Amino acid sequence: MHRTFRWITLAISMAAAFPAAAQDAEVPEPVRQLVEKFNDDEIPFNDKPVILGNENAPVTGVFVFGLSENTSWMVNRAFSSIKKHIKSGQLKLVVIEMPLTWHDMQAFAGFRCVAPEKHWAVLEDAVSNPRYAGRMKNDSLMNAPDHIWSMMRGNGVEREKAERCMRNTAIVGHIEAQRRVVKDTWGTEIAPSFIIGDKLITDPTSDSAIIAAIESALKGNAQ
Amino acid sequence: MKALAIRLSGAVLVCLLSATAHAGGGSAPSSSMGAGSKIEKINKHAVKSVLVVRQLLAQNGAPGIKP
């Protein structure tokens, strides 16, 4: 279960590696139907990344966050030791979203209309149960708002506005931009991933490599 | 079935993202011009947002991001 989404990211990478072939690809009908429902409204949204920890922490890391069972496992089972470094003021973690499917695109876009101070809580809720993302992705693209709304409910955004956010070209463009920056900067499309100093840790199966990278970075700063 | 559904979802994203560069062009069937136009807009927004995202990451000291 923990490895379910690895092949998806590989598929994306393969497409990027063969742009000539990809140009001939047709947009599948479900995507056409979805995208035709998108709006160009000018909707204010939170374009800032989630920052966990003290802004002056000696080490800054990046958490590439996906709506996947793997990210769910990481946040729910292996995050406590990382949180200790955050709470102690040693680590600042910048969270960046990595959409793996068009379900994720809609979800991350919807979350951008939640108040910035609640953004991390919504992301945590979205992966609090590893089945949430799986259920959403087993359903059609058009039905994604039903699943996303259940993750957003209670965060001060009415359903009608939430759906407009999920399918807004500017907000979805912002989510896609994050995917491009992660791919172009750190060369990965795998979520979860962590970047600590010069170390890229993709799809970790425990927190040990992350903690080691944090402690190595702290030692490097101390020298 | 679950694996198939996930595989399809992944393929959907692959196809759309790879199509962004030329979507909305003259070769698109007339019935899909609405989708092509939207895809083109998403792509334009993404190109602009890349600069914003990089700037915000740099401001926050993300490793590997040059200001």
C-alpha cells in the first residue's frame, strides 16, 4: 500500500522524457469534460506556501506533499520526530504541493481558498485517513468536489465557492506551477519527498534518513 | 480495479500536462475548443506562477532555490 503511487510519478517522468511523443497525445475525454467546467473568475486565493516552524531556524527543509497513501503514512506515522526539530526551533519546513492526478489538482486548488492559517490543518486532515485520497481517485474527476468538500468542511468556505476555487484556471495554474518548480529544481515528481540541505529524500519509508539529514545540516551550520 | 483507476488518473494528468504547450491550436477539433482554451489559460497562469513560487521559496530560504 505504501508504494501505490510510485509508478504514477514514474509515468509522469516518462512523459516528460519523451516530449515529441507526448505532443501527439490527445487529451482524454474525462479531462476535456472536466476542464470545460473550469472558470476564469478573479478569485482571491492564498498563494503562499505553508511554513512550519521558526522563520529564523538554522535549517530549512522542503516537504513535497502529495495526496497519497504514502504522504498519509508519513504525516501520521513518521512525522513526530520531525516535529520535535520544528518545535525546538532547529528546523523550518516549507510545504509545497505536488499534484499527482487531476483529482489532486482540484483538491489543492480548493484548499487555496481556505484562510492561510488553516491551510496546514486542511492538508493534514486530507491525509489523516489514507483512504480519503484513494476513494477520491477511484471516483470520476467530475465527482472530485464531493470528496474534497468533505476535507474542507468547517473551514469557512461555502461549498459553491470551494467548487469555483477547485476549478479556477488561475488557482489550478498556481498548483501546476508548484509541480513544475519541484521537478525543475529538485528533479523529482515523487511525493512525499524531503529536501534538507543538499539531500533529496524521496518516498522515505521511515523518518531516519530525514532526521539524519537534519542533524547533518545542523552540524554543518555549527562548524 | 483500484490499480486501474489510479493508473487512469495518472495517465490523465500526463496527457493534459503534455498537451498544455499546444492545446487550443488550430488542430483541435471544434468540439474541444472550450477545453483547449482553458488548458491554455492554465498553462499561462502556471508560467507566471512559477516565478511567484520560486520567489516565495527563495524568501523562505528553501534549499536549492536561488533568489
